[in-house]
Amino acid sequence: MSNKRPRSLLDPDDVGVEQKWYAPDTDDGEWAEVRDNLEKGWDRQGFPNYTGYGWDRRRIPVPEGFADWKYQYLLFAGADQDAEVYVNGAKVFEHSCASTGLPREEIWITPFAVDAKSLLKPGGEMLLAVRIYNPEDMGGIWRPV
């Protein structure tokens, strides 16, 4: 079943990796439903003044003809701040101050792309899970993926 909108859960005790919140079989039914197309982060979607770790998850259908597409990327228009990207339970990408060399002032407004060619199975569904670390301000995926 595809999530129409991303779901988010704050992780103040930083237990999400240990508890495998990135795994496809993790139940996110009770997670908060959020939007990534409003240019609003966690702070304006029910989690004011939160700093720390949090997760966004969504299930995305993969079209049958996807394998024939010339370009196959997941494009993140904006994530605040450090992001670890998991696809179908495997960590596939990191967009952080440490991994990019970008300062805090720039990383949250810098789009990034993940090559999805080897990650997705046409005609199926993928689980996209993103662990976000937000040390200040709004946090979360605040622009479309």
C-alpha cells in the first residue's frame, strides 16, 4: 500500500537505527502524516522547537516501464539538515555537513540526487526512509522528493 504522504516520527533518544525504523516491515501506521510540498519543516507541522533526530518514510510505487527510463534518480529538493537515505531497508546515501563539506547555512537548501537505477524493481513498490538530524530551526524534509 502506498503512502500518499510521508510519515514522520521524532527520535529524541536516537533509537531508530537500532530498532530498524528504515526496514520495510516497520509499522509506521501511527507515525504523523506530513507534507513535503509546503516548504514547511517539522516545526510547522506539529513538532515545534524540536532539535535532534527524526525519520520520514513513504512507500512509492515503481512503474512497470521504469527499467527503460534513461534517468532514474530520487531527487531531494530540500532536507534540513543532515540526511541518511535508506531504500528498501538498505542505507544508500548520506547528505550531511560531514559528507559534503557544506556548512549548515547551505546544506538545508542544497538539493541532492540518489541514483536509483540499481535500487528499484519495476512493477513493485519501494520504501524510502530518511533519517534526519536537525541541530537547530525547522528540521525534516521540507521540499518535494
